[in-house]
Amino acid sequence: MAKFTPILLGSDINVYGMARSFNEAYGIKVQAWAATQLAATRYSKIVDVEVHPGFSEDPGFMEVMQEKIKEYQNHEEPVILIACGDGYAELLAKHKQELEEAFIVPYIDYQLLEKLISKEGFYEVCEEYGLPYPKTKIIKLADYQDGSYADVPFAFPVALKPEDPVSWLDVQFEGRKKAFVIKDLAEFKDIVGKIYNNGYKEDLILQDFIPGDDSNMRVLNAYVDKNNQVKMMCLGHPLLEDPTPQSIGNYMAILPAYDEKLYETVQTFLEKINYVGMANFDIKYDARDGQYKFFEINLRQGRSSFYVTLNGYNLAKWYVDDYAEDTLAGQETVYANKLESSHMLWLGVPEKIFKEYAVDNEAKQAALKLIDAGQVGTTVFYDQDSSFKRWLLMKYMFHNYYKRFKTYFQVNKGQYFDK
């Protein structure tokens, strides 16, 4: 086996899922560089987090990376940088040319990234390449200058979300959420007013709301090699989402799924735009026209993407086979989850919460059968990394979801929110 060094950027549950993937596949402990130490990677024996305050944005990021370039530029083996958050993916693409003096940077060029990370830009690309998406209207601050805004071209309820999630973090008001589902014009005018009167200056995305509960969602992870060829796609069927305002929409239970037509659609799209690296799509089935509608693309694996590794398509191996072993070029595309007998249910909450709050339908019954058969797993509970301190912290994190669901679930039940 060729030698390699993976470096993860961040310290959240996404980082832990990638570290665990590397540990399961190769038995190694990996490094992570981050601005802060978050709970998911604390007390771990499989990932070593190196904290650099200010690392999550420029200029702090490149101040650290310039020193790292000096340290690694004569490294004998390939050093692969893997972003585990949108901000880090953007920074890697922005500074790709300089970073490639020392590192493998498996990310698209910055110009394409800027287009895809903007929801407006992503929908323009969807329009160009025929990828279905919800009917959308862009609201600009200038549209609100008279102190009100009431132009809603869709029937209520409608979905409303910030175009710029980074600046949205600085906007605070009572009732603030990651995104909103709005029931009538009076509520719409009130929410838009609160948003713009509390300092948000960027565009808002107004969309036709696709009806249906959490089980209408789909999540798809894909790996595209350095030759812009899709090598793996793994579809997931979310059955439960986080109802808390600050985390609303994060997947809490994912059943593996298979859809040949959807795989074909995504593969064609990614290869046409010359994508490279890991991609993560949030999708919802629209029963009104029988189409899957694409909400966004994340330019890295998603926070719940360990479901891919759990189902036998280890996330780490694609990077290693591509950049260290150089074996992907001759391999056929893997369309995951065709054999139901090998399915594993991924959970981000205790089983009891899933059983109580997931919508009772055919997919839930399939998930319950997997639980009964022991075909279930999580990202953070890992037998090879099970010190008492870590076990206690992870148990505490999982236990907190009881209060979250009891407090917020009925308020937000059945609504879709952007990830």
C-alpha cells in the first residue's frame, strides 16, 4: 500500500466521521487543524486536533498554512487536505494554487466554487444543466427600502432562507431560524422586516414550499476523481431531522437508498461541470410532479455522511485510491446500496427518539427491522475509540436530544429546512 498523510480541517462530527473512516480502513490516527476544539472530536484516540485561533477564515488561515507549506513541501508521501465544513472548502479552493506547493487539494477551482456555494448561482447552474430545483425568487435589500415587502409569487406556505449563511450568523432577533416556512402574507412581511431591520444586508431566497415531512428528503454523496469522473454515489433516505432552530434540518436518521435514475442525473451533472472531489446534495421528492428537486450542493461530504462508510463505501478510501494509489482511473462507477440485505441504518439520536418521532411509514418500518437485526450504527460511538471520558461526553450529547425534540418537534413538525 502506498504511503499517505491525510489532514482534516475542522473538529466537528464531520471530522470525526472522516477520522473514523481512515481508522477503519487503514488503522491510522489522523491530524485535524481547526480554529476551536468541538465536542465530537474531544478525548479521541483516532484524531489529534491542533487548534489555531482564527484558522477558520483569512488572514488567520493562510498565516498558519504558509508555515505548514514550509513544513510539508518536502514530504515524501502525498499529504491530502480534506475540508469538513463549507468555510474550509472555500478557503482550500481560494488558495489552491499556493497550497499545492505542498499538498494535494482535491477541490474545484475558486471561480466554480463561488458559483456553486451561492444559492442563486447554484440555481443558475441547475437551470443551465437541467437539474430540477424548487421555483425560486430572489429578494434583495433594495427591494425592502420602503420598509415593507409583499411580492410573493407562490401559494402559501412558502420557504424563506438567507442566501449568505455566513453573514446570517451575525443576525440575531427573536424567532430567528436557519430557515423559515411561512404560512401567510402577514407572517411573511413580519419576518422579512425583522431580517432586514436587524442588520442582514444580503439576498433572501424565497421558494415554493415542497409539501411533505422529513421522509420526503434524500441526501446524496458523490466522489469525483481527479479526471472529473464520478466514481461513487451513495443515496440516503433521511427519516428524521433536528427540530432545534439553530440546527434545524440536520439529518438525525438515514436509511440507505437506491435510485438508478437519480444516480444518472447527478453523475451527468457533476461530469458536465467538471467537478472534482466529494459532493453532497440535499434533495426533496415533490409528489406534485413526481420529481426530485435539488436544494443545494455542499462542496464536501456532509455532517451525517458517515452513513456512506457505515454501508460499506468508506469515505476515506476514495481519496487514497485516487491520490496515493492512483487506481481509480480504470474503475467503474459504484452505485451504492443496491443490495438491501447489506443495509445499515445511521442514527444521530438515541433509538428511542427515532422510534417516537419519525413519521410512521414504510421506510420507518424498514428502519425498525434493521434496528431489531442490529444493523444500525452512529458516527461517534466507536469501539476502537471508547475511553470512559469520551463515552460519557457522547452519551451526554445524545441525551440532550430528548429535551430538543420535546421542546421543538411539534412546533416545526413536517417542515423542510435547508441544511
